[in-house]
Amino acid sequence: MFYRNSASTGLWAVRWLAAAVVLAAMASTAWAEEPSITRIEEDWELVIGEPSPNSDAPQVTCAVSPLSDMNSYSATFVVNHHEAPAFAAGGLQLQAWNGETLLASRRAPNQAVLATPGETIRWTQVMKKTADGVEFEVLNGSSTTWGGFGGEGTLKLPIAAPIPNLNGYNPENSVEHSGVSYAGNRVQSLVLKRVRAYTDEGLLAEDANPRIVHSTSE
């Protein structure tokens, strides 16, 4: 896990609502009630500097939650290591949590260790509201070390959770609780590039404002 005990800011649903008004060309019309968000997509980009295969470095964790903090239901995507049921070097793992309790985890089939200097890794983290809870998934992954990853349910975790929708989601919460957990000097950048929110009717809002989580150039 990574930075799981910090508080984060709220009010992101208000920003989504404002963006949705613009996107729908309804600036002069107030919403009768807040739209119910049922899917969130986060596009991430990780650029490696000089990896160290012998020390399993670097290691990265990206977190997401349907709520405004990480004190309840959340997921973490760990890169170049996995932590459950025990620590092991290399690979990719998706974990679902309730506070400090691990609910489930799933590893990608390819468990290679990062070894390519300058490698760029991209993926999309998805949360989807289901009938009895939330489904976390990693999709559209691309890399040199692991090739394509995600899709076909290889990194998908459904959990039971009494959450009516994903309106509590806040991208700043994801940024605050994500980062390079080991050997930050070996990562050029980690960026949350883009966020999309959907209702059952389709795309509600898109935020293309890049959020820099880690950069060695700063």
C-alpha cells in the first residue's frame, strides 16, 4: 500500500457537474439533481529512467477510490512488484482494499522485472459501479517489459460495497495516494494524464488537465 492514511480534498463531484453542464451546452440550466456517475477512467503514464533489475527498482503504486479518501473502499495498482500474499519482485498486481484490509488481488500473467532504460508505460485504471458494489480494472496497458496488459479480465477485481454511485470520486485523492514507493530517482515521471466520468447514458465529463505525481525534472 502507499500513503493510505492521508486525508484528501472533496468537492470533485461539483467540478464534474460544472464540466457536464458545459459539455452538454446547458450553461443556462441548473441540474434538478446531481447526475449519478457509474464509471470513472483514469489514463496514467509512467516514464522510467535507469531501472535496476538486481534491486527490483523502481516500484510504483497508483491508487483510486470511489470515495473522497482511502479510508474505505479503494484499489491500488502496483508496478514492478507485488505484495500479496507476500512480496515478490517484478510484474503487475491489482489490489482491492477496505481501509487496511486486503479484500482481493490479481496479478498479470507476465511477472518480468523492469530492465529497459527510458521505457514508457501507459494504462487506464477503471472503476465501474455494479449491482452489488464496485469493479476495479486495469485496461489498455502498453509497455516494453510486459507488452500489452489488462483486458480479458486479467487485471479485474469486483467487490461488494454499499456505494450507490461513484460521485465521491476525486482525482486529487488518486494523485495524493499514488507515487514512487521505492527508488524515485529511477523514475523520470508519473502523470495522471486524463480523467473521464460516465453516467449510464454515456460520457458526462472529461478532464484533460495532466496531474504530475512525480518528476525528477522538478
